[in-house]
Amino acid sequence: MSHSFRKWNLLILALCLMFAAARSATAQSTSSGASTTAKPADPTLPTGAAPPSPDTKIPPKTTSKSVGVPSAQEIAAAKSSGKVWVNTETGMYHKGGRWYGKTKTGKFMTEAEAKTAGYKEAHR
């Protein structure tokens, strides 16, 4: 038996034991008679913060990413007004070319706005 094969066997055995221990701990806590209907903590809340009451209206999350790829008319209008296409995922902006208005996430803005926001010019 090779050395790496033994390592993988030990790793799999350790994972199985950890899974079995976690599963038995969960089974013991639910069978102890205590009702475990508590909801898990909301990861979006700061530590120690109370969740909002059910009647509190939470505003929708806004993002700077555009939804979908812009239409050909929107691309033409932005190009004629001198705007650049900012790929918000990569942090690069395109003045024209193959990726202008074509990336999955992005938005149009002036070149000055893009530079101020910290985006870099794509050189392709």
C-alpha cells in the first residue's frame, strides 16, 4: 500500500468519525426532551444584535451591479455619450472593444467617475 493511499484512508476515516460524533450529539440533544426549535443566528446581523421584529420593514438591498447585459441601444447610447463600461467584478473599465457592455456584471459611467472609484483601464 502506498504512503499517499494510507494518508487518504486515514483522512476519510477521520471525517467519518467526526460526522458520526456530530450526528450522535445532535440525536442526543433532540432526544433529551428539550425542544430545539430555536432558529440559527442570522449571519447578516452583527454579533449580539437582536433580529428585527416581524412587523419591521427592511429595505431591499441595493447593489451597484447591473442586472443582466444592457441592450444594443443602451450600449450605443452610452458609447455615443463617451461613457465607459466598468466590469464591477474585475475592477477594470473598457472604452470600447469586445467586452464593452458585454460582461455579466457591470455598469456605465464616465471615465473620470471610474478612475475616482478606483477602477483601472483595460488594455486589451
